[in-house]
Amino acid sequence: MTIVDTRREAVVIRVIRREDFDETALSRLLMDAVESGASVGFLSPLSLEEARAYWVQVKASLGRERVLLGAFRNGVLVGSVQLAPAGKANAQHRAEVQKLLVLRRERGRGLGRALMAAVEALAREYERSLLVLDTQAGSAAEGLYERLGYRRAGEIPGYAASAGGGLHATVVFYKLLSVSD
Ligand SMILES: CC(C)(COP(=O)(O)OP(=O)(O)OC[C@H]1O[C@@H](n2cnc3c(N)ncnc32)[C@H](O)[C@@H]1OP(=O)(O)O)[C@@H](O)C(=O)NCCC(=O)NCCS
């Protein structure tokens, strides 16, 4: 568990398990991100049903395939991130970081950075020394990952559809972790 102090209130970052999986709160978080224009796999407007269907799949894959971290302020979900450890026999050292999300009203207070620190700590626990992720070129997340030491593997033009129409480029990042830290 990680405790971050933002706005003088403690935010707790912890693993969300099937037993305490709140699909509605997670759906609101995802819908908020999509509405903000974030490229996280969905187009705006994202309905509650569509968002719930996504989280139902995530819930089913929790365990060896995926770990979900949630950030909670006073028990209310304000952010999340996922670690997907690769399952292939030749990739037991690798994991993907997916869907870093922070509620719009909570952004700019260090939660994104704290969630990334927590997911990296988790990757070390899983002895995953190579993290990969991708994000929309030009997004706030791109700058965040660069400042956190992620290296650009490259940029793929026209990778995904933008909320406002057209296609946008995606940047693929990686980071080598020292698992003995
Ligand atoms: C990306 C995101 C998670 C950042 O969360 P956050 O809580 O605002 O991030 P932080 O407050 O920890 O800020 C981290 C850094 O990014 C910078 N940053 C945050 N928002 C920024 C913005 N809109 N433009 C430029 N820089 C920004 C901060 O200045 C900070 O830099 P520093 O740590 O060097 O001072 C949040 O904007 C978000 O949820 N976006 C929508 C979803 C998304 O795009 N996720 C990425 C999918 S791969």
C-alpha cells in the first residue's frame, strides 16, 4: 500500500481485488478520462454500459494476467492503473502498464506520478524488469512517462482514432527496472 499526501489529505493506493471491485466507480473514472479526450481505447461519448462491459472483462482477468491498482481519497476512487505481466514462457521478465487514469478534478496533484511509482513497485514484486506502455503522442501522459525515465522505442503514425475524428500517432515507451532495488 502506498500513501500519498496531496491537498493535505491522504490518498491510499492499493490493489483492487475481485471482492472489492466497484464496477460503477471504475466506469465513472474511465468515462471521465474518455470525456476529457484521452486516448484509452474508447471513443467519446462512452456509455456506462460500454464502460462496465470493459471492467467486467478486467475483473475476470485479475490474478496472474493482470493486477489493478486504485487510488482512493477518503475511500473514493480517484485514479487507477493496471499491470499486465506477460504470460509467455519467454517473457516472464516483462509486463505492460495499462490505463493510467486520474479523475479530472484530481489531476496535477501528483497522483499520476504516485500511481506510476506504485505500479513500478508492483512490477518489482513480480520480478518484472522490463515495462512497456504506449500513449497518444502529444498527450500529458507522454511528458509524464518521459520524466519518469521511460525511453521512447518509437512513434507509430495514425495508430488510433481520435475522439474528435481523424487518426493520431502513438508513442511506444519502455523502462528497465532493477528488480533487486
Ligand atoms: C496522464 C494523467 C494520468 C496524469 O495524471 P496527474 O495526476 O495529473 O499527473 P501528476 O499530477 O502526477 O503529474 C505528473 C507530471 O505530469 C505533468 N502534467 C500533468 N498534466 C499535464 C498536462 N496536462 N500537460 C503537461 N504536463 C502535465 C505534471 O506537471 C507533472 O510533472 P512533474 O511530476 O515533473 O512535476 C492524467 O492526465 C489522466 O488521467 N489523463 C487521461 C488518461 C490518460 O491519458 N492516461 C494515459 C493513458 S496511457
